[in-house]
Amino acid sequence: MNNDLINKYDLRVPRYTSYPTAPHFGDGVNGEVYQKWLSELDPATPLSLYFHIPFCDEMCWFCGCYTKIVKRYDPVKEYLDALLAEVDLVADALPARMTAKHLHWGGGSPTMLKGEDWMAIMTKLRERFDVHEEAEIAVELDPRTATEEYVAELEAAGVNRASIGVQSYEPKVQEAINRIQPYETTKQVIAWLRAHSITHINMDLMYGLPFQTIDEIETMVDMTVDLQPNRIALFGYAHVPWMQSHQKMIKEEDLPDAAQRWEQFTLAVERLKKLGYVQIGFDHFAHPEDSMANAIETGELHRNFQGYTTDTAPAMLGFGASAIGYLPQGYVQNERPLKAYRQAIYSGALPAAKGIRLSGQDELRRDIIEDLMCNLTVDLDARCAQHGTDVDALKEDVEKLMPLAEDDICTLDGDTITVTETGRPFVRLVASAFDEYLTSGQGRHSKAV
């Protein structure tokens, strides 16, 4: 792809882990609304549960997550007490004891938790929910602070999938992002996980970081594949220092430009495919025998706040400060400041601070965007028929795709839109044509590639 085209589409668009996206949530959805939505759930609805642990030992300068740096365990313990109380509040609001089929811990760093706290959390969850015997229980793991004893405690708690952040193995890059994590450390932790029956391994890599080169990207991919993870996520670093002040520690002059980012991304993708991984959407890769690779064939690939997923639950309940959940009625996000989060819970209220109620139009566009993001194609007529809408209502949105079609990023065949293999890295741009909220939030999104 020539540089003119790369520069032309070097735009900021959402990652579409939800639609509408989080910048458009408002305070019209509060604890009372959330409680009502919970009570209206069909008791037979399978649930996905997400838990946010907003603490780290130190700040990684590339990070875009909500987290706090702590040197003592007291704040973490206080937070967990509130989190367990929130579990009771949510469970009390549900119409019945419901089944949880997918549990995920993110951060921050869940590795901050002590072993006994993992057991306390899982005991509470099994008291208040029917945790399915085949439930996926996934934890984001920081290899820098994990020990074999800690991994054994995760096994005892029932954890069966671990997601490991790597970013880069190059010391100069690690120093520039304030995350010193030798390859041997990562390799050792993965060996411990497998020895303790946590055999589903995800690994996160990044391109577009300061001082990264083509040679370093190729080496990074090869070293990662040698560890044989089931899934690999390849993220482009999003430099948004106006939103994340610690990113100011990364000098813009040390970052690759748009053409270099594109070269890094392209090389990593082609290398991963050559080494046997199946490309999922635009930034995930799966071993051919992994369930995510199979989900492409069965049409069960989905997208949520953790990225591409095989989780098919129609409702995800978010626990913890800043956690986001979704229900058939809409999206809900908890209070972000820890103090406000705890105050809400200890007053007996659900800590929901904002969200958005889905309109019929939102639901239609959400499904269209997910089709494009997951399957790289959408039949607009079929989707509109499902939602009782005439496809002609999307005429202006389709017209936005004409320039992309001229540049071979997508094809328009009647009411069917298909992202080309050339256009796969730009699928977010294709999806954004159907985003009615986009113009009011562009400054808060990451670049398309």
C-alpha cells in the first residue's frame, strides 16, 4: 500500500468494542436504572461477569487503562471488600440465581491480588451465582510479579485462561515505556501456568511503540510464537497524552510515523500468518485449533470490551470502579473515582454512574458494526429486516463508503458490504460509516492503524 493511501486514512476512529462507544455514555443511566434493568433480565439468560482491579505496582507509560499505583496492600483489600459487597447488591437485584458462563479479571493488574483473596472472591461468586462447570475463568496476568505459588493459587481458584501483556522484548523499548520485562521472565511464567493446568494462554503484543523497528517486530513475533500461545492480540500503541497524562513521558519524536507503523503492522500480520496463526478480525490471531478460530466458521465470533471473544452471553455485568457492562436494554458504567465507588456501595446503592439506553436504531447499527468487525461483511437488507427497518434508511451511510470502495478497502454489491483483504486493517473505518455518534467524539479515539 502506498504512503499516500496510508496518510489518507491515518484517522482516529473507535475500536468498536461497543456501540455506542463509551465517550457517548451519559448520566441518564444511574444505579436505579441499572437495578431496574437487572430485575428485567430473563432468569434463563447466561451471564458474563467482568471484574476491574484498578491497581498496579508501577505505571507503564503506554497504558490507557484506569489504574492507581499503590505500594501497600491496604487500599487493595479495602477495594476488594467493596467489590464483594457490590456482588451482593447486583445478585440481590437479579430476578433469580443466574448462571455465569464467562468470568474475566482485568485492570490495572489483577496480579496485585493475594491468593487468599482469589479464593474469597470465587467463594462469593459461587454463593451468589451458578458458575457453569465449563465456565471460562480468565485473568490478566503480569509476569513481572507472578510467582509459581501465586499461579498455583490461581489454579486452586479455578482459573483456566491467562492473558499476558508483553508489548515488546527489546530492552530499549521496554525502558522507553517503563516496563522492564525480560523474555525469560515471561517464558517462566507461561511454563508455570501450563504446569498448573492453566493451558489457555493469550499474549498481547504492541507495535508503534517508541524505538520499535522492523527487525525488532519480526523478532518479537518469532519469540512469542515459540511460546505457543493459543491467542495473540496485536495492538497499535494509542498515543493520547491529553487523555492519559503519564503518556507525556513518551516523546513523540521517538514514535514511528504512520508509514512506519503500517510497515510494522503488516510485517507482524504476515509473519503470524506464515507461522500458522489464523487472523481474527483486524488485530487478533488464534491457533487453528483454538475455539476462536472455529468461531469464525460457525459465526459465533463476537466483540466486547476485551476485544474479540467467543463469549456469546447476551449480558455482561461489570464489577469494580469504572467497569462497563451491557444488558439487552443498554450499557452501564460504574463510578470511576474509588471514593465515589465505595460511597455508593456502602450507602446500599449500585455504583452505576453513566451509560446509554439503546434505541432501535442503536441496536441495528450495533449489529451492522459487529458484523463488519467480526465477519468483514454485512448483508444490510437482512439486518434491516431483522430490526423492522427499510434498508433505504441507510443510503447516506453507504454513500460514505464510496471513497473506500474506490481505494479497494471494501466492495459494495447491492446491499452487501465486504471488507477486502487489503482493507482488513481499515475495517474500523468501514464500520465508522454507520456510527451516528462519531463526529462528536473523534478526538478521543486511537488511529485506525
